[in-house]
Amino acid sequence: MADVARVAGVARVTVSRVLSNPQSVAPATRAAVQDAIAKLGYVPNLNAGTLASSRSRIVGCIVPTLSNAWFAETIDGLSEVLAAAGYQLLLGQSGYGPAAEERLVDTFLGRRVDAIVLTGSERSEAVRARLAAAGIPVVETWDLGLEPLDMAVGFSNYAVGEAAAEHLLARGCRHLGYIGADEQRADKRLAGFTATLARQDLEPACVLAGRPPTSFNSGAQALGELLERQPHLDGVFCSNDTLAAAVLFECRRRGLQVPQQIAVVGFSDQPLAAATVPSLTSVQVRSHELGGEAGRMLLRRLGSASTGKALGGEHRIADMGFRIVARESA
Amino acid sequence: MSDVAAAAGVSLVTVSRAVNSPDQVAPATLAAVRAAVAQLGYLPNLTAGSLASSRSRIIGCLVPTISNPVFAETIESLASTMGDAGYQLLLAQTHYRAEDEARLVDSFLGRRVDAIVLTGMSHAAGLRSRLQRSGLPIVETWDLGDQPIDLMVGFSNHEAGRAAGEHLLDRGYRHLAFIGADSDRSLQRLEGLRAAARARGAADVPAELILPPAQIEDSGPRLAALLARRPEIDAVFCNNDTLAAGLLFECRRRGWDVPGRIAVMGFGDLPIARAGFPRMSTVQVRGSCIGARAGQLLLARLAGQQQADTVVNIGFEVVQREST
């Protein structure tokens, strides 16, 4: 900045004023400073502004992994909304591990992010306490727990499982199976699925396809195991579309007709679901809009913080819902 | 910090030293400070530290879109390589627009990132010199050229397209076509494909170009458009595996045998290439390798080491499966 002041022949405070409040500087002086900035390629230090204003304009976002397409879509939606408001995204991947999440939260708080976006509703007491103490806006995504830390945007994973079971039961399926990732939110979908079947005195055969991210390979293997346990299998609910597509491919390899012999329901309605043959019935959860809504909730809060207005309770939780998109596979 | 000092019964400068260089503090004092830190839930302000040391330990990373799984792989491996060394990633998307890239680079520079990772090597006018003047380590990824801004990790998209063309021609196909995004790297692959066809005296190659991001559902209509122009097409090279998977599904829907009626070749070797039916021939590019190599180059540069090789070619490999 001193260089800019020297080249423009003005005081440093004038340069500072041109950057932060250009209207307060005479047009000729302003032009001289702007010329000097262009000539020297000077870039104002946004971090220095941070310390003074105690706003970093950075939002920390933690997802389990980017290799799961639906989290990538959520970040896409979130970053679009935040970027338009001049915020940037500091990204962390927890690998589905609470310890890694705890470390990332500490790092983000240390970097004085303005807000944090987390995935899921279950977390350690230590993280809850630390975030509560930090007093910054926090949005939990992809689930709706009983008691969000601060704000939450998502849907009920349990209700998703119930709806999938009802869809398969309505088709007349009675010998049901479940293939899922070994992970909290998938477990909630399984709980809803199992409870709904139990009301008809039915019990699903379950195969866990390992820790996420699950692969096409693990889906194909899981179908083999499921058929051994339940030879009359006539309907399968998968905890994501990758597993469900793998089941479709494996059925084709084994000469099993979908949906005539086995009906298949996926989850998350990725573009892949509409493209497969037969096309895949899935539960649509609008991952992109979920990220966008999380961003808007944060911006409302960050905006109202400066005007001193509190956010009403009704804006703290956004249930984005879900719907079953019935295609050919079930 | 003054609360911590009061609770630990030490001076402010001791707390600062305990946080920044614990080796310089007596063990008993260090333990007292750490106990106070834990008790008060104090978190050191890393932003303030970054002003003093002029290191932010933040890397700015720009990709066209993270919804494209190949870029997600690159970011994931870059983030874990840098994360192990205590760096975090500031992530932004250019949506394939050079002017967005330039604007985002400026804001990264303003935030005093320690280094920047870009996708591709064609940039808005002026960006190159602005980045060189910044003196920061810069890595361009997913492409290969002899004039990097600073560092480069990728492969030749032109050569990859040519290799795909040669594979198809070697398998006996004579009427090649292309479906891909109307974007820089995709067009380079198309040029490579066309060069291969010309060199072998095969028919010229019609192309269907899609405004990016190209989606799986684009393939069906684009195949119909190609066939309307050239009914004799016997092989299609797609700019990525997602489009190729969409094409395989479309062929199934039409009841066409692949590769008997038409051959399909992808690009990238995503998991779907191995999982689908028939299994897809493709050009394997390891996006995770690009991210990891970019991270290693940056860490070496940030540690003050000079690299002999500023351009790293990770190469590619044609993988033949059932669809060609």
C-alpha cells in the first residue's frame, strides 16, 4: 500500500479510503490512486480487513467425502449462493469420522470462519460445546435430528426408509431385502424401512456393503449375498443409487428380470437413475437445492447479525422433504 | 489470549510462544498454558498468525464444477495431500468461464492464499502476468503445455484423443464420431481424434458439441443427431465416461448390439466404466493422481525447494473392454 501511495503521490490513508470508501475521495485523487493500483498490480489484503471488521467472509464446510456425487452437488448449490454474496468456501472432508470432523471444526474456528456447514445431525459433545461457545451460525445438513445445534436443513432419513418400504409393499413385494452403506444416515433409512415392514409382520434381509463411499462392485457382491439369504427375493431397497445401479447390472448378468422378478429402489435420484435400462425408481432429495438453502439460511443470519435482529424459530429448521420418483425398476 | 494468560498465571508472550513454538517453553509452563487453553476452550486465531508470518496455510483451488466426478477426485486427493501438511483448501467453481476464473483468482490473491491450483491452461487475458507477478506457487492441472505459468500437472488432451482414435481404427472402425462438451480440453481431444482419422485416411469425424456441463441424458439425443447426419457411423468417442454410459444405455434402449452395431468409447475410466453392461473401453486418466502430484509439487515449493521439472506428465492409458 505504501508503494501505491508513493506512486500516486498521496498519503497512505488516502489509498485506504479509496479502497474502502471511494466516494469520500476527490475524483482526481481517486483516479490517480486507481492508476497506481493498476500499474503496480496491487491487491488489497482482505485478511487485514478481516481483523478490523472481525468478518472473514469465509464459510467452512465439512462433508464426509467429495467422491460421493450428492455431497458434491450440495457444495455446488452452497457455493453458488455464497459466492454471489462475496463469501468463499473453505472445504474439509471428514471421511465419515467424528475425530476428523472435530479437528476440522477446530481448524475452521481458529481461522475465524464466519459460519460452518456440517453434514448430518449426530456429533460429539465436544464439537457441540465448541460450536456453541464460538457463537457463529452453524447449519447441519442431510438430516433432521431432534435438536439441531443451531440451524438444520435436510429431511427425515427415517421417513425415506418408510416410504421406500411402502412403495415396494404397494407393488406386492413380500420378500424384501436391503443393501446399504455402513453409515449413520443410511442406518436411519434402514430403521424406517424395517419398522414399516414389521407392521406387516415382515422382516427384510439386510446386507451392509461396507463403509462409504460404496462402489458398484460392493453392490454386485451384496446382491449375491442377499439372494443366498433370501432366495425368493422380490424387492430391494438400496441406500444409494450407485448400489441400486450395481444391483440392476448384476440382475442383468444373472438373467433376473427387473422389475418382474425383483423390484429395485435407489436413493438420492442421481442423473444416472433416469438413464439406466430399466430406469431406476429412486427417492429424490434435491441435494443441490439443499446446499442452496443452507447458504440462504446462513446469509439471512449473517445479515441479521449486523442489524441486530434475531432469527425466528421457524427459520431454524428447513425440512426439504423428498419424493419417490417411480420409474421402471419398481 | 489474555484470559488464558491470567488463568495460567503467565505473561501474554508466554501464551503466544506456547501456541506457536512450544519447544521454547519450559515443560511445566507449557502444561499450565495447555490446561488453561483446554479449560477456557481457547482457539488460537490463525488469521492473526497469518498476518504476522505472511503465511495463510490456505490453498486456493479452482475447478470448472465439482459436480463433475473427475474434478471431485482431483480435489479430494489434493485436499488430503495438503491437509496432512496443515493446509486447507479454499474452493471455488468457474463454471467453465474464463472471466469467472480471473475474478476468483483476484479474490484468492486478496485473501493472501499461499498457492493457487487452476484447471486447464487457457485463461483470461492478463491473468498469467498477474499470477506470475504475485510470486506464488501456481499449478495448472488437467492439461499439458510447454509454457506453464509456474507448475503444471496433467496430460496431453490432444494425444489422448489421438490414442482413442487409433484404438478405434485398429479395431477396424472407419466411420468415427464424437460427442463431447464445447470446452477447451474436450475440443483438444476432438482434434486429436480427427488427426488420427486423417492420418489413416478414414472418413472425416462429425462432432456433437454440448454446452458444458455435459450430462448423462445428453447422449441419446446427440446420437440421434449424429445418425441423422451420418447413418454409416460405426464408432463414437465420448469426451467422458458419463456421456459414454448414457450412450450405452441408449443403445440398449434401441436394442442395438454394442460393439456389433456401434462401438462406444469413453474417457476418464470412472467406476461406471467397469460396472456397466457391456463394460466400457475408455482412456484412463487418474484424476486422484493429478491432485496428489499437484499437492506434492506445492509442498516442495512452499518448503523452498526448487523443482527441476516444472511440468509433470502423468500420462493416460487406453483400456480396452467390451464396448469397442
